[in-house]
Amino acid sequence: MGTVGTYALFTALALALWGTVASLGAYRSGDLRLLRSAVRSIHGITLLTGIAVLSLWAALLRNDFTLKYVWEYSRTTQPLIYKLSALWGGMSGSLLFWCTLLAVFSSLAVTLNRRNNLRLLPFTSFLLLLTLLFFLVVLVFKTSPFEPLFDGNGVALKDYPPDALAQVEGNGLNPLLQNLYMAIHPPMLYLGYVGFAIPFAFIFGALAHRERNTFWMRSARNWAMFSWLALGIGILLGGFWAYIELGWGGYWAWDPVENASFLPWVTGTAFLHSFLMQEKRGIYRFWNVFFILATFLLCIYGTFLTRSGILQSVHAFGQEDPSIPWYFQLGTLFIAFLAAMLVLGVTLILRRKDLLASGQRLESAASREGLFLYANLLLGLMALIVLFGVTSPIFYRMATGKELSHGPEFYNPRILPVALAVLLVMGLASIAPWRRGGWEAYRKHLLFPSLAGASALLASVAALLRGGPALRSDLAARPLTYAYLLACIALSFFVAAILLEEYVRSVRAARRSGQGPPWALLHPFRENPRRYGGYLVHLGVVCLFLGVAFSGTFQREYQESMKVGDAVRFGPYTVRLASLGHDDLNADLRKVNEARVWADLQVFKGDRFVSLLRPQRVFYAANPQQPTYEVAIHSRLMEDFYTVLAGFSLEENTVVLGAYVNPMVAWLWLGGLFVLVGGLTALVPMRRW
Amino acid sequence: MAAVVFSLLLALGAFLFALWPLFGEREPIPDQRPPGLLKEAVARSARELETDLKLEKIREEDLEVILRHLEKESVS
């Protein structure tokens, strides 16, 4: 398998090199033969990288420990799904997966656009092939998943006699990654990361070919929408994984690798909104090329941060060997590629600046166009803050040799005001009129949302004032946190009321035009799926804001030692430790992959029994010294009761139980659902149903 | 050995597939824009903006200015 995979990657690299030259030749000479050859090179790379992926999967499934990658990330007893997900469990496998996805997307994009956008394909193909070439160079010369494994004496394991080889066992996948959500979360992120390469290539392709028309935009927008959606869902799945797997009661810690995925999502959000303005009004062309270039570069930057091991993070899994010369380190290669793409993009922008001028000016600061501009500025500012937070520790370490890491204390005070301003603009932009604007539209349509926001604010203030002494002392200790909470509640209700009013207005308009109730209710999504799908996404964002605000402000943490039979209070909940159970911990983990210890808990709220929970610790063969957490959660819309088995003694029948009362965390996942449904509505219009 | 032969055949096939168009006659890349798509893109934007007219999100004279601009863009 290793031989086929290695040769497939070599051939793909040679094809990428040829395809890059051919596409550039087609761009300069306008020769259709060269373009066809370049496009066929992309298809060839797709086939070859696909064969490489299948080879690696086959090696993982067959426990072929003659390959270093298989030995490092798999073992005989590893469940099938984690043998398959081991493909993206390590650095070289995940880069192969990245490259294959890009090849598949590139093939799809050039095939779908071969008729309508043929004249844009030479430079578009050039950019895609250049990116493929970079990843293939890294895979072939730097970090191949098909590298053979050598023993301590320098003998390749493939030269072992079969009997000796049969005794070899792999390390196994990192236990933290042996989780169903971790099997789904990385591919979703990669779909997003890789997908943004397509609109980037099309937009810069259109720029290079001096194309001012808008007919190619639909394709670019759909790719961007798909990528944004996949990235967003991937980030949320990552948050869900952290919540249920890491056992610290939270879902987001401003970890550098989390931020690395958040960055292109923010600039991608700005791009999607700004791009609408280019389609409708022909404005913000410069913003769009800027944001798509930034999004693409940040996707590569995110991949670099995760793979290079340059940052300390629970997610980062690349560690460079210090004996390798600096110019051949993975980080240097990524920086060189980023710099090359940045120079190429900026040069093209400067050389085509005449095409980026819209020739129109902003007629009113209160118009829809104006609000979209504010959204661009705010989202750009948010991205800059996060980029500074992620990047400054790297420069700090280079300058001083000391480690620096930014956490919530850096991000929260800077991001929260900007995020709240984004929420306000998101609401106002929904009712803002086009072009000359005018305040009458605001006067007419802001009454109900303002009342909703003000009522929510007053009710929240009243609830805080009526709260007990503990709440009042917390309020005195953290006044700014509560100010943000109140602002978030007021703005969330304000925006939700705007969205509701907008929907009702559209349904009423449908009723006036004679549509019956069932069709009229669906009318907004059929008539303008992008806008009303977008409103569903905005509703999801409101849920996310509320979930983050409440869970961040009111989370309560407890830890108690208990004996079997004890009942202990954790805030509003009473927990009785019914029993402590375990698998055979003396069993050979190499044969069973994992062994568990669990506590059976009976949970009461007041006198009412609410749930049976079983938090666990799992000892994996891959790292038996560090058992992982399997938390148990009693989840309701308004509150989660989250339990974690922090410690245990089987001899004494005791446990140390950690518990968190997390308000409104479920709103995050509900918000994610709205984002998914809204995004799909905008992407696959109901008209086609 | 079989894996090496298979890989070499695969490489040969992939290169033949990619280079095959070069054996044809030289042709320029067609420069025409798809007229149907141009109209469709403008019509889609126009349709969405006309919905906004019903919802009082745009004045009639502003709509006309925007539609004129979109038409101009589509033929430039």
C-alpha cells in the first residue's frame, strides 16, 4: 500500500507542476489546448490523491505497521471508525486529506464552470494548481504518510520476517480524538478551509481576466456559502467535543487553534455579506477581493498553526524536529507559501485597481449599503483583534525567548463590545432601506423591536435587583460582565423582534396577493430564500449570543468527595452516588483498546428525581497513564447539569465528583441548528423543491 | 513488484490523459460571455429588489436607478 501511495503522490506532484505551467501558458497565450491539459491535470491529481487516501485507509484497516503513520495513529484493537478517522488524526494524514479535498473541489469547480465561465478558467486553474502543488511538495518532500517505519537498529519493519512483524503493535490514536464528534469535526472544518479556495480562485481569476460582469458570481457565492456553513458547523462541533470530552465544563477557551478556525469564519462572514452588495449594487468590489484573499490566507494560516506546532494548544499536533534546518521546516514552507500568495494577490489588486472602482458613492450612512459597510468594518476589526491575539505570542517568543499565551482575559474585553455592535448592525441592516435610506423606514419599523428590547432589559434589571445577596455581591464584583449581559439580552430581543416583524411583513404581503395560509407562511423562503435563509442564520446567531452570555456569566462549579450511598447538594441539584463500577482494569489493554470506570448517579432537583447519570473515566491502550473523561450531562433548554468523574478510589468506594450548572448551553446547539437550516435554505433555494 | 508496475502504469495513464489535448489543433479560448447568464443574474437581482419595493425597503425612483446601473454593468 505504501508503494502505491508514494508513487501516486509523486505522480500527482509532477502533474501539478505541469498543470501549473500549462494553466499559466493558457492564461498568457489563450491556447485552449493548454487550458484543457491543465484541467485534465486537476482531474488526474484528484484520481491520484484519491488513490493515496484509499491506500492509507487500506494500510490503517490492515494494521500495516510497516508504515510509520499507521504505527503512530492506529492499533489492532482500535474501533473501525477511529481507524478511518486516523486519516486526519496526524499531521501528514491530515495534509493528505486537505490536499485530496482541494483536488476534488477543484475538479468539481472547473467541471461545473467549463461552459459558463470558461474564459475565467486559465487563471482560476492556475491558482488552484499552485495551491495543490504546494501541498503535494509538502507531502512528498517533507511529511509523507507513507514513510516506512524503522526499528531502533535502523532496520525497516517491512524487512522483518512475518512472525516478528506480527508481534508489532501500533501506538494508537490520541485517546482525546477517539470520540464520534472528533471523527466529524475535523472533516467539517477542512470542508470549510478547503472550500474557500474556490471562490478565492474564481474572484482572482475574474480579476486577472479583467472580468467586471457578475454572471460568475453565483458560482463563487455558492462555494463561499457552502464553505462558511461547513466551517461554522465544524467550529460548533469542535465546541461540542470540547464540552463533552475535556471535562472542564466549557466549550470555548480562546485556544490558538480554535481562534485559527474562527478567523477565516469571521472574514468569510464579512465577505458573504459584502458580496451581496456587489451583486445588487456593483459596490464594495475592493472589500470583496480583500476579504476573500484574507479568508483564503487565514485558512492556510490556520492549517499552518495547527500543523507546525509553533503554538501551544490542546489541538496542535505538529512538532518540528529542531535538528531540521530552518529553511526546510514546515513552518518556513507555509510562511513562504503564504507570502507568495499574499504578494500575488496584492499585485493583482494593484494592477487591476481600475476594475475595483465602483464609480458609485454611498448615498446615505443610514442606508442598507451603509450598514453593510459598518458590518465590514466591525468584522474586520474583530478579525484583527483575534489575529493579533494569535500571532503576537509567536513574535514575543522570537524576540524574548519566553512563552506568552492570550486567554479570555485578553479576548473578552476587546471582542465583546465589537460583537455587540455587530449584533446591533445585524438587526438594523434587516430593516434598512436601499440607496438613499431615509429615517422614516426606521421610525416605522423600529417601534416593536425597540419595545421588545427595552422590555427585556427592564425585566432583566428587575430580576437582578430582586436576586439574593450572592447575586448582588457578584454584580458588585463584576459590574462590566453584567453590563455586557444586559446589553446582550436587550439587543438579542431587539434583533429577534426585527426578524419576526420582517417575516410577518413578508407573510402579510403574500396574503394580500391572494396566497392561502400554508403557502403564505412558506412564501418568504420561496420568494427570497437567500434573505430569509439569512434571517434564520441571524436568529441562530441571536441564540448563540444568548447562550454564550448566560453560560459565561452564571456558570457555577462544584467539587465534592462522596462515598457510595452518599447524597450531596450541588446548587439546585442533589446527587446520590448509587454505585461505582468498572471493567476489568487488569485486562491487557492491547487486546481490548479501552477499560472504563464509572459512577452511577441519581440526580434530584428539589425532591423530584430528574435523571440517572453515569460519568466515566476511560483508560485507553494508547495512553493508559492519562485516562480521559466521559462526562454525563442532564441537559435541558434552560440549564445543563454537567458531571465529571474527577477522581475515584475503587478500594474505598469513593469518588471526587466535579459538577457544573451551566445555564442555556443548549442554546448554542439550537443556534447551530438554525444556522445550518438557514444556511441550507440560502444555498438550496425552495424554488427548486 | 506488482505495486510498482501498477503505479508506473497509473503514472503513464495519468500523463497521457493530461497531455492528450496537446496533440489536437491549436484553438483560442472562446472569449464570449454567456448571454443567458448575464440576463439571469440581472433578473435575479431585479426580482429581489422588486420584492423590497412591496416591503417598502426601497423607493421606486431608487429602484429604477439601481436597475439601470445593473443593466449597464451587465453589458460593459
